[in-house]
Amino acid sequence: MFIIYQEQRLLKILEYLKEHQTMSVMDICTHLGVSRDTARRDIVKLVQEGVVNRTHGGVASPQLQKELASYQERLIDESDSKLNIGLVAAKLIHDHETVILDVSTTVQAMAEQISAKNITAITQSIDIVRILSDRDDLQVYVLGGYLHVKNRLLYGPSVIEKLREMRADKVFIGATAIQSDGLYYPFEEDAHIKKEMARRSDQVIAVADFTKFKNKSVYRLDFDYIDILITDQEVPSEIEEILDQKNITVICSEMNNKLEEENKDDL
């Protein structure tokens, strides 16, 4: 069965609004073949992004078409690389494993593509909880704390305290920036949580698109915590050398997916 992921559904809703100006919950269900609950979640996401107006029973196209176009471009730019990375990462999860899923748009893209069954997922990401709550073949443990509405996560000392009581097979973490001495994040607590997640897992997998190698941020997570890095393009040579010295496996999703397609064609 072909599955339409949320980012694809949002684009289809926006395309429909460009032509029809309004779209009801029932229209979304019929047009995209989804449940009313899924349609409502998509509406909430678009309203939060500020690209549609909420109406009684559905959504309406915003007055500023430029804002709509900008949102569509951003989704297209981000979704392809993140979905490709997420697909490769999701295949590393096996049935019955316990995994920790970090707050990250790339980890979120991975969560949408998990095919393993009977896993236990631990996270403080509101969006990942929402994604996984649609499945009845896995368990979700939410790391409780204070709600950060803008960043869509739960935070506070209780998150780290609870992590210290756990053990996982794998953790998947994102990054704001990747430099020659490690992964970087904008908030000190964020780096502390990543470090504790890494300590509590047998294998640490970082997922980050190529733009992260051009970014800079403040708080560091040393490469010594990382086992695998999945990205969408070749890593800059100066960083690749360091990763090789630290025995970090680098997987390029673009090359990996091409090889899989070629292998399928050969069968």
C-alpha cells in the first residue's frame, strides 16, 4: 500500500487551496484518502505554520500568496533530503528493539518511515509522539517535562533524570551544526540531553543533511559519542578524515538509495 507522508499531504492541501481557495475536513479525507483525525492534524500543522486560515469545518487560503509559495518551497527543499536520510535510518531499526528518538526534523522524517514492529520508542518530541501514536504495533514512552510550544518538545531536569533510568539499543539524534570537533546545538540543555541519550544507548546514530556542515552553533557534543553518521551528500574532506580516525561509519543516503535501486533492477 502506498503511504502519503504528512509533508506530502500538506503540499497537496496547499495545491488544492491555490485552485479552490477553501477546503473542508471532508474534502481532505476524500482527496487524500485519510481519516478525519489525520485531516485535523494536518490542518493544525498548517495553521501553526501560519500558511492557512482556520475556518469552521476546514481551512481557507491565506491572503498572502507569497507566504504560501515560500512555505511550499521550504517543504520541498527540506523534505527530499530529510526523507532520504530518514529512510536509510529507519532501516537500521529492527523488530523488538528499544530506540530513543531525538527532537529533530530529520529524526521526525525517519519516524514516519519506521517499518520495524514491536519496538519501544522513547522521545520528548511532540511531533514524533503524534506520528507514532497512529500505530498499534509499538510502544511509545514520552519523556515528561515542561512543554516548549515553539520547539515542539518537553524539557527540564526530569527528562535527563528519566533517561538515566533507561537503556536503549539505539538512539537517533539530529544536529544544528557539524564542525571538525563535533556536533553543535544552540542550547546548553539540548547538548546535555543528547549526551545523556548517547550514554544510555548501545549505538548512537546521528542524522543530518549537508547544510549542517555549513552551520555554526554554540554547545558541542564530541564525536566520541557517535557511531554512525547518516547524511545526504559527501562529507567535507577535512571532517571525513576526522570521522575515519574516530571509526565513525558514514552513510550517504543518496548513494545508498541509488545502490538499492540498482540492485533491484538487477534482480
